[in-house]
Amino acid sequence: MAQIIENLKGRRSIRLNTDDIINIVREYQNISLDACNYNEIRERLNKFELYLPEDLF
């Protein structure tokens, strides 16, 4: 599960574990399947929303 890490300057970082990364890559592969070029992949990704569950430290 993605973890949001707050720092003292107000900027947040998101820590991803291996499962998070694999899920993102899997979604990318499913979305870009049969795409012919870079622009087609970008168009498909622009229509898709990806959400990660979060844990706040």
C-alpha cells in the first residue's frame, strides 16, 4: 500500500512497495495493449484514472 510521508517543509513523498509498482505496470500494459505508437498510448492514458490506496505516517 502506498504510504504518504510528510516532511517539515510541507512537501509530501509517496513510498510505493513492490506490489504497488507491479500493479501500475500491469495497468499500463492493459491500457496500452495493441497501441501502435506513443501518441496513441498517451491518448489512452489521458482518459484513464489510476488510484493508489494510501497510509499516512
